[in-house]
Amino acid sequence: MEVAVIKLGVGNTASVLFALERLGARGVLTDDPAQIAGAERVILPGVGAAGHAMHKLRASGADEALRAFPRPLLGICLGQQLLYQRSEEGAAEGLGLLAGDVTALATSRELPAPHMGWSAVRAERAHPLLAGVASGDYFYFVHSYVCPVDAQTIAIANYGRSFAAVSGAGNVFGCQFHPERSGAPGARVLQNFLALPC
Amino acid sequence: MSAAFRWRMLLPSKRIIACLDVKAGRVVKGVRFEGHIDAGDPAECAARYRDEGADEIVIYDITASAERRTIDYFWLAGIARALDIPLAVAGGIRTLDQAIACLEHGADKVSINSPALERPELIEEIARVAGSQCVVVGVDSRAIEGEWMTHQYTGSAETMRRTPRRMLDWIAEAQARGAGEIVLNCMDQDGVRAGYDIAQLNAARALLSIPLIASGGAGAAAHFVDVFRGTEVSGALAAGIFHSGAVRIGDVKHAMRSAGLEVRP
């Protein structure tokens, strides 16, 4: 299976490509709208700032290709946040594929930011993306902004407050954790994503 | 939902970070400033630590900085390709291009130490392009006449030197410049295996709003329990005791769980 992994300039996209390789899928790093449109699956990874990433997506025309993509699409970490309408980070406009706004985590001595580490994830509803994943399994997170808990939320995690660890609507999904760096449960989520019906 | 589960949801687990001290492509062990003994292949060690429950792996090329070179990227990619937990790279990263190359070859974070002291702007440069979450600043600190002072080029006894910077000033500056995490290596404890330097870690924690990782001094599973009970560090790093097999990561996690600490299975 060919998976378009969206190129955003700088980022540790290698770990996503390696994870796909371990699952027997072929990841292709691209920002070409035609190649995105022709892919079987799309993964929008992302590290860095929301505004910079959206600028990159608009410059390449990948933003429109993502909005029009009819098959399963997964945003990871910043990639999940970009799926929403707006982000508090630099007051950036998102892709608007999911409803709602991304907000900053409050920080404290007990809860330093970024939230960096392994946290338990709890399913809010049964979903094929979480098949074989137990409620309470740990996933690896690195982020300072969070997606809202609402009807689109599939699973939640907590860092000072609850946030959408996994969310989705239609063919569009996002996870705040890094499945490519979350051991066996993470590999299962990626595998489930690849197995979603078109 | 059980009460235990609700409690678990509150805080992330405390990270156990296995550091592979690497020299000439091989993992080495021993007190850092003395002789080194071969402890195996880095990819095999990384996989073993992952299987034993390590939450994160650091590959530290101990002589890179002193030898004015950086890590071999293709060799790094070979390790990253097989690993499904977070991977940080340390050793000789002194330019933005080198940091980016590490990230593009599968590292999730780069850890910079001596080069950040040479040129503190390096922290900002990497953070601006790749994000603060990629930038770990490693700090080697030792008490000199009652002050914790930062040291540089600690990979070998010949190159090591004290800098004029106080550790507490330096970590505050590193955070202000955009570091996403600080690894504080307390050199007086390093290799001694008498436990982490709780007092120094608490002093550092009080200045930071980013995660702090304890390093230096682990000699027994109980030392990890002590550091997590005595400080608010986000993780604890160890190298030698894991390489020698003196302490297994599974034993550490068992001790932490028994002490009621939050730990990933």
C-alpha cells in the first residue's frame, strides 16, 4: 500500500516512514498535490509550529489536496492539530477538516510544557482505529497544544486537563500521540489506520 | 472506570531513559573518565532495552564533541529504523544542519551539550526551525567550592574542562533560548552509583518550566524510586548499570510500581 506522508520541510518524518516500512506499507514523502490525490492513504505528520506548517501546505497546494482527499487521512501530533479550524499557536488558520479550535496547555511545576512522555489513553467510543488497543494503554506524546474533547473525540488523554488523544470525522482522523514511537499499541493504531475501508 | 485508572490518567508515567554510550560504533561501559569496556552492538542494545521496558533511548557518541565530529547519520538511521520508541541523539551536534540531518535520519530529538556552551545561539536556531520539543540541552555539572559549575568536553579526561558558567544560570538561559528539555548530569555522582543528586536536581527543577531529566548516580533500582520521590523530574537516565546488567530496566519499573509511582508497563 502506498501512503503519502506530507512533507512539511523540517521534521522527523523518517520515524513515520520507518514505522510504515515495519508494517509492510510504502511511505512516500511528498508535497505534490497530484501525488497526494493518487495515494491510498495520507499521513500528515508534523513537528514545529502550526503557522509555519500551514504556510508550507498552502505554498505547495497540498492544503487543497488534503481537503479534497477522499480516502483515510491521519494527522499525527501537529498534524492532528492542523485538521481543526484554528490554533491558538500563532493564531493560525487550520485545514478546517474537523470542527473546533486548538488551544494551549496550561503549564505548572508539576506539569511542565511540552507534555513530553508516555500517558495512558482511554477510549471514549468503540472505533476501528482502536481495535486491539486496551483502554489505559500508554502512548508517547510531545506537544504544547491540544485538540478539544467533543463529539469528534475517539479517545482522551489527560495532562492537567482532558484532551482529544484520538479524534475523527468521516475519512479524517488525528492522533495527538506519536504512534510511530509508541511501541506495540502505536503500531496497532497505524496498522488499524492502514486497514480502514476506503 | 476504576479509581486506579482515573488516578493514572492524571500524570504521564515517569520515564526511564537508557543511554547508550557509544565509542567507535560500539557501546562502551565503565566509569566515563577511565577506561572503557566493550558492551555490545548499539542496535542490539537498543532493541534489548526496548524489550525490557525502556521509555526512551539516547545514543551518545561520547568522543564526538572532543574530536570535533558528529554522529554517522547512516549508522543512526540503521538504529532508528528498527526502534518503535523515542530516540534522542547526542554527541558533537554543533550546527543546525547537523541537527536537521539527525532528525531526518530518524532521531526524534537532538541533545546538545558542549556546542551549546560554545555558541548558545545554536539552541534558538534549532528550536526555531524544528521546534523546541526536538532540542534537549545536556548539562554536565559539578560542585566547585560550593557552586554547581558547568563543565564541557566531558567525553574524556584529557579534554574535559570547567566553564565559567554556573549550572543554574546556564539551564535558565537554555530554557529562555528555546530548549524543550534539560538533562542534568551530576558529575560528582556519575559512575559512583550512590544515587542521583536530589538536592542539585531540586534546585534545577525550581528554575524550569520545561521537563528535567536526572542523570548521574544510578546504581540500584531503589535510586530511581528515590529520585522520583525526592524531586519532580520527568525522567531518569542511566547508562553503565544497564550495560553491565547490574540493574535491569524491568527491575527498576517493578520497584517504581511497588512504590506507587506512575510507570508504563
